[in-house]
Amino acid sequence: MTVTLHADKFAAYLRMLKDRSGQGYERLGRQAGASGSSLHRYCSGKSVPADYRVVHSFAKVCGASAEELRELHQLWALADAARDDGVPSEHAEPPAAGADVAPRRRRRAYAAVAVAIAVLLAGGLVWVTADGSEPAPGRYADRMLFSAACRPPVSMGQHDECVTEVQNLLVSAQGRLSVDGSFGPETLRRVTAFQVLAGLPARGVVDEATKTALYDHRTSLAGWSAAMVEQRVRAVFTEAPDTAVAIARCASFLDPLWVLPNTNGSRNWGIFQISDARLLDLGGTPRQAFDPVWNIDAAHRLWSAHHDFHDWPSCSAALQNPQAH
């Protein structure tokens, strides 16, 4: 029943965007880099796409706002997390920038990680430390996040004062996010980025170590503005500056700390959304991927292999039509 509920809500939101666009499935598919039949299945609730990137591209070509994109991402995450792994998957869509999206028959190899990510996104359970212990709060014992009300890790789907405290602490660390007491995709991205920059395991939930780091005020989320990112992209991609900027904007809204989870437990990082697998190929780390200079230079290295943007198929397809911007 939960699977159907989340899938129906996700499909209804897609239909709303599609109907508002006034375009047919085939036309939208050409712009979003997916087949029209696949989009019809998603909008009818017959299947949930395994790769969020196609959802993002579809929403963009339908003219979705930033707020609608955030809402859609949360609906997709819940629908995907609730889906039974035994349900036949849809036809594979083109992966994101070097996305490490395994076929269904290989996904069981990632079972432990995938289940953990699904639980995190659904907000049903919580993470524990590697040895099952809880680090002592020490000098922050009197702070809200170490109170009895916030004793479990603060996680996805939570709505309370504990989330508000986390969001306020992220804002004080110069993170860009709304303070609304709701732990959604925006907060998930900022928490994950904070953990990477603080040298903590990037679990995406506010565990004891993350609470301490937030109160320490030693980690900053300050970074480049969108204008600075665009300037750097143009300086590096001298061969195709306009397209490169459009690709980066499609991938991350020119946000150096953008994080996007994949359903197999891997994630994409930074301005050009470089996946875990690509990071290994490039000899990088998530922390390096958050560095605009490294990320843009790495993306240019990928582009230089064929002098095209085939590593970003969904964004490239969306840019073929002016309405995709």
C-alpha cells in the first residue's frame, strides 16, 4: 500500500507538470532525453524511474520552478525508496554525468547501501555509528540537538524543532537553505556537504558526530556564487562556453555543493555532478568535487575525450530545444 501511495503521488505531480506544459509525451521526451513511452509510464504511475536525472530533465522542460523541483525530488525519493526491488524496472534511461547506475540484476550487490539510502530517504529509521555506540555530547550536553527530544539522528522526513536547529546551524555555517523545520532534499544536500567538508562520513543524517561539528562552528559552507561559477566555466570551456554554462546550470543550478543520490547508493557531486565512479576514474574525492576549480577542470577533461557533452546526456537533450532553458 505504501508503495502505491508514494508512486501515485509522484505520478500525479508529473502529470500536473506535463499538463501545464501543453506538450505531448513524444515532444517532451525528445527534449528531456527519454522516450515518450517511458514518460507516459511514469506519469501514469506504472513505473518509477531508477535515475532521478530523467525526472529532473522532464521537470525542467515542463518549466518547473526551483521550489517545484525540490518537491518533485522528495516525491521521487519516497516513491523509489518504497518500491519493492522485485518489481520489474523500466527501460534504462541515459545516466547523469558519468552516473554509476547499475542494471537491476547487479543491484543486489549494493543491497546494504541501497537499503540504507532508502531508509534515510523514507525517514523510517536512523543511522548509527560504525560500532553502534553513541559519542558523548561532552561540552554541548546542554544544547538542543543533544536533548532527549533529538536523541536519535535527525533525518529525512522529520518535521520539528530539531530540524530547525540543524538548519539554523547550517545557515550560521554560511549554508544557503531555507529554515522551515522540514528535513527535505535541500537540507539533505546541505547536511551531506557539511559532513564531507567536516571530514565526517557522508551519511546524510545528523548523527552525534555531526551535531558536535555543527556546534563547533569550524566548518564553513561558504562558496562561490553562481556568477563566479559561470565566469570560471566560461574561462575553462573556451571552445563552447555557452553550452558548458547551460549544462552546469542544468546539472546543479551552478551550486558548488550540490549533491544528488542515485538509487544504487552512489552520489553525484558538485557543479558538473560528477559521480562516485567518475571520481575514482579521475582520482578525485567528494571533497575535491566540491572545489569549483577542480570540478570544472575535471568536467573539461571529460569533455575533451570526445569534444562533446555526451557525459551529460539528459542535460544535452534538454538543451536542444530553447524551451528547455
